[in-house]
Amino acid sequence: MIMKNKLAYSFDDEPVSKFCCDLDNNKIEIYFKGYFDLIEDKYIEKSCVWSIENWKEAKSRIGDDTKLYDLTKSVGIFSLILYMKYSEDDVLEMLVNTVDNRYITIFLKEPILKLL
């Protein structure tokens, strides 16, 4: 399933079981044991991979800092996605908690999303 500009699923507070980040090729893969289907309004207990790829620009903000940094300066291993949403200008915004207990807000411009 490929999503663009519309989120049909949520991983809010779903623990990440595996995390892969390839910054050279603009690809992040996040593995979960389940997800919430927003269209059917129910939890799906099934292993899945959420792929985020081919974004045009990636920025991040650490904690309450207002300054935006290049994603490479702050990326860490995700433990939870606390929320994700699309802005009107095709930017996916995600607040994640990392395994080293940092809170990072990530902004990805025009990503391609796949739920596998």
C-alpha cells in the first residue's frame, strides 16, 4: 500500500521492533508488531514495515529547541513514534522518542510512504 499525503494508519505508542536508516539513499524502515488502521478504525496485530523514502528535504528539531537541523545531526534509533501528521505543504511531521530517550521532531518534505 503506497500513501501520499494521506495517512491511513498510525503507530502512536507502538514500540519499534527494528529500525533501519539509510541517509545516503533517503530511506528509513521501521518495523512494528502491529498498527492502527485509521480507515477501518481498528488495531491490526500483524508484523509490518513502514517505509519512508525519497524525501526531498529532511530537517529535525531536538526537544523544545526551535532551531531546525539537518536530519543527519540528530537522527537516532527510534523506540516510539508519538505522533505523525501531514502539513498542507507536503511535509510529514513526526515526533519520535529514541532509545537514548531524546524527543526529536522530524520534518520530511514529500516522502513516499509504504506499509509493507
